[in-house]
Amino acid sequence: MGDRLKKLINVRGLAIAILLTLALVTTLALASCVSQESLEQAIVPLQAWSAAQTQGKLQPFPPKTTNRLQRLLDRSIGNDQLPGVVLHIVTSDGVWMGAAGVSDRKVGIPLKPTDRFRIGNLTELFIAVVCLQLTESDNLDLDGQISAYLPKTVMDRLGNSKSVTVRQLLNHTSSLMEPSSQDFKQAILVNPKREWTAQKVLEFLPQRESTIPKDIYFHSSTNYLLLQIIIEQTTGQPLAKVLRDRISQPLKLKNTFLERHDPIPNGFAQGYDDWDGDGKLENVTQPLINTGLGLGDSGIVSNTSDLTRFFQALFTENPRLENSGSNNTLLYPSALNQMLTLEDGKGGYGLGIRHLLMSWGEAWGQMGSTTGFSSILLYLPVHDLTIAVWTNEGDRQTNNPYEIAAKSLDIILSEGQ
């Protein structure tokens, strides 16, 4: 039981390791074929991203393409490689959704493309959008010190971090460490069903000073736990309500919830991992062990239909206008530009969003793992294409969502060559 729980608590570190490894692999693979000039010009101006100006529009997927995509998913779960996998692709000309495997291995329920899952690090996209909305209304200053927004009891836990800014939380350059002390592990051992708040988790931050240099990218869940508190302090509302009011309800996202804080009708898919290291996958969603679920770092449950809708509103729809009568879009162009601004040494990370160079062009999005699930959500502006992949297995090194997404893009985009 002790070893199992140690692996369970370390899921945050695993997610970070997978995230950084995939980004490094992508960068190294492209280094030989991407010039320095193209790297420096990697960010496409926002006005060139509209569907009307997309270079080489895709045709609707022919049966040959959809059959190849489905075979890719079927192969991914072959020989018990994955319990299940979902793929969702949205282009300016069409949509394709597919699934393979099961959502519950015990009873053999087939996985559906519309099933919900824990989105893990993709939660950061939602938190960043809310923060940028608050800056639009002058309720939050990205370059303001976090001490202006956080309670003294929280600041006292952060040591010499009073000069950290909101922007540094959003792009993971605060140098703040993970709340992964032995005391936190022991607290979960004593009470596996304990309900956690962001403040309670942060009580377990290491007391020693961080050795991580400031302004260097270092992914830490502490940053987004603090952003949750800042959002709640600024709005006077719990995070679940803020997400509903500002994102889910305006976009009509009917399958997006903050776990442990929103009711989730009919629940979500079961998630699996090999926590004991015996080569066998175990259900890590039932019975529930609460390692800080439902918080601002990785707490959202959603499905790919909602996530691709979220990205459409973020990237491809008209900017919000005060008198437009439409609440479907999320950010003004100036705020989106802030979100997508990369600075030297920031690890290819904007504000809550990652920038990748792939074989088919640049991509913006997020990826990572959480308890029982792995996922990726990407938008490729030059193709006006959004792709989402998730599996209900949290630590697979092969057939992970990034690999499946890359192979899917090869299938789709090579058809037009």
C-alpha cells in the first residue's frame, strides 16, 4: 500500500517529466531541418490565423483517410498496450472523431469519442484564459507582484517570493518548488479521502529555499495552485463558479467540470496505471484516493468536443466586442497575443500554453498526464486544424497521445500532398 501511494503522489512529477521529454524530443528531431531564421519567426501574426487565410485548405476526410485513422487507434490498443484511446480532429472543412478500447476494463464498456476524462495539465489553458480576462477588466495586473493578491497566510509559506509576478506564475518562471514533502504523503496515507484545497496543499511546500534560478522555465503545480487562489480572491467566487460563468456557460460546454466541486452526471471514464510496477494496469479512479484532485493545476474533467470548442473560441473566432451581442469568444487579440508571447529561456511556454515545432508546422496547446489519464490538445494555425487525443492510462511511454497525434497528422495532411 505504501509503494502504491508513493507512486500515486508522484503523478505530478511524472506528468512534468513526460511534458518536458516530449518537448525536448520534438525540438531535437526538428533541429536538423528548421533554420534559425524560421525558429525566430515561428510565431505567426494573429491576423494571419483566420480560416479565410489558411494556406491550403483541407478537403473533407475521404473514407480512405478515416479508415487509416481508425486503424491507427485500433493498433494503439492492440496487445493490451492501452485500455482505450480517443482521437478528435477539427478542420475548417470537417470533423472526425474516433475511439478504440474500453472505458471500464472490469465490465468491458466500449470507449466512446464523447466520453469524459481528467484533462490534467490542459487545465492550465482554462486558468490562463480566466487570468487574462481579469486583466482585460483591469482586475489583475500580469506584472503585479503576487503579494498584492494573496492572503498573508499564503505569502508566509512562500519565503522570499514576494517579488514574484502573476506573469511568472503563468509561464512557470517563478522558481517556486512543488508541494511534495513527506508530510503531504503521510497526510494522504492517514486519510486517503481527505478533501484538499489549494491552501491546504500549499501548506506542504518545502521549507528550504529554492535552488532554481528565477526567470528560468520550471514547471511546478505550485504556480497554478496560487493562481487559483488569486482568481478566487479577485473575483470573490470559488474557482468552479468562475470557470462556469466565464468559459463553460458562454461556450455551452456541457461536459466540462471541476472535479470534486461540480456534479458530474454519469461520471467519466475509468483511468489506469501500473502503480505497483508489476507490469499490470490497475484502476486508479476507483476506489478514489484524493491526491489534490479538482484544483487549479490539473483539476478539470472534460471531453474532446468541449476542448476543441474551447480552442475554436480561443483561436479562430472574431474578437469580443462590447456591443456585438456575442459571448462565444474568450479573449481580445491583445490578450491572446500576451498569452502567445514567448521569451528567451522560457522553455517554449507562453501563459498557460506550450509552443511546439512539429513536422507539419508550429502548434500551440498543452499536454501531460494525471492520475489515470494522458492527453494532448493542439492547434496548428497554418492548417487551421485542432487535434485532441487522450488515453485512459497515465504513464505509458509508448503509444502516448503525442505520438498518436503526430501519426494522425501524417495521415491527414499527407493526403493533400
